[in-house]
Amino acid sequence: MTTEQFESLLDSVVAQLTEESKQNLFTTSKDFENRVREVLEQIGVEHEIAVDYNPHPYIFPDIAVGEFGVEVKFTAKDTWRSVANSVFETFRNQQVIYVYVIFGKMGGVPEVKWARYDDCVIHVRTSHVPRFELEIGATSSLFDQMKISYEDFSRLPIEKKMGYIRDYAKGRLKDGERLWWLEEKAEPEHTLPIQVRLYIDLPPEEKTKLRAEATLLCPKVVAGSRVKNKYNDVAMYLLTYHGVLVSQARDLFSAGSVAHREDKTRGGIYIQRAIKAIENEMVAASLRMEDALFIEYWGESVPPEQRINKWLEKADKYVAGWVPSETLFLSSRN
């Protein structure tokens, strides 16, 4: 069977299902999916189509007809949009080459339509398992935006798929937003804790460790008091990577309790004193933290042994009234 013949068959299938839905609404996705199988088999009898009515529960697509596959979508709402399968397609039927969608919309005016899968996938929902989102009638597809065909994308190993998805997700971020996941893997080594903790309730040693990591990733904290949003990345890092909520991020650097940790005398530049007090912890953080974090926050990969010097270079550009490279990490650079 040619693609033209199969698509003509789909025209007949959705036309019949639309008429049936107007007479008697389909109420469940299971009933609709089974009816799609029945009608597809009935109308395709001249092509000797045989449909499996008991496929693996996770198989993609739902229905296989030789090299053609049909993913069935159903909604009781008045929308042509739906969440689809995982981008990993772990349980894909490897015999299927051409994937289509049959979508039953029971809200509003009941109707059933079909579309090529690669034409109607428009977005990725980056939850725990990134999933495609599709829309019948979409004017552009996700694969157009990622500049790769669905066919080529499907053949990629998981790590390369995640590279495309990460770049797509990052391109949609608004100013001040960060990805909560960094790894280009199906099962990232880092996972966000389910419970959110308050920074103020953490033990002192953990506060110091997190403050050192955040300061290292976010050299903008040394900027003057009139610089807006200079603590935003600190708060986002602690929340998205450690599940720690900070109510006042500036207190991590300007409060007397951090500025006077080692030297109890008053005065001086609080942010300078706060950083000097955690120099050792920042050096340790620079050696252990994964490269993906520096690519995310600094926009570049930096070898661990060069990260302190790079931080000083960046900090010097933000600050006014003092020079971080002239006062900080002097012993670690000797």
C-alpha cells in the first residue's frame, strides 16, 4: 500500500467516525481507540488490513498496519491539542515507518480528523519524562523549529535527542528563567528533591556549602546595590537544583551574620567580607561542581582548576569601588 492509498483510507475512516460521533458521542478514550481499530479494519478490507486488538499497553503508535502506524488521541473537550508520547519512544514499533494521528474531539461540535504525526507535534512538555504535545491543524511543527525531521530525530540515541530538546526548551526561556534540568540524558544523575526546604532552617554547614556554590555560579552578586535582579540567579539555582527556598537572597551576602563570620569588626564592604569568609568553600565547589552548571550560568565550559580565576575575571566586570581580583583568593592563587 502506498502512502497516498493509506491517507485516502484515513479520509474514509475519520469521515465515518465523525458521523458516528454526531449520532452518539464517544465517552472514553478506550472505546474510541477500539472503534478506530474496527473501522480501519473494515474499510481497509480490500487491502487485507489486520489490526491487533491487544497490543502492548505502552506500544507506540497504538495501531500498526505494516509500515504505517496510527496514534489515537481522544478528548471530551473542544480542543485539537493533546499531550502525546514520550520523546524517547522507548516502546516504538520498529516496523512502523510512517506515523499518523487520528484525533477524536468530542467537545463542541464532535469531529474526528487525521494528520501526519511530524506535522502536528508542536511542543515538548519538559516534565519528569519529556513528552510531545500535538495539535491538529498546526501551522508549524516542533521539528521545523528544531531544524531536524521527525524521521531523523526518531533515529537518534537518547542523549542526542535530549540535546535537541534542551536547546529548544532553553530557547523559550524568558529573562530570569532557568531550566530545572541540565543533563542530556533520559535519566539525569541529578533530580530535584520532591520536598522544598527553607534556607533559614538548614544547618550552618549546609548553608555555607550552598552559599559558596551560588556565589561561584553567580558572580553578579558583587555588583552595586542599584543593580536590579542581581540575586535572581542565586535564588533560582538554590530552588531548581537543590529544592531550597530563599525568602531574601541578598541576606546570603549582605547580612552581618555572613559578613562577620570570621572577622567580628564592623565596617568594610559586606559582600567582599562575605565572600572572603567562604573562599575555601568556593575553591572546593569549583573543583567538584559539574561542567553543565557553568555552561548554564556562565555560558561556557571552564576546566575546574581555572574556575576561580574565571570567576574573578567576571566579578571584576560587575563591581564598582573595589576590585575582587586584588582582594580575594590571594592565597589560592599563590
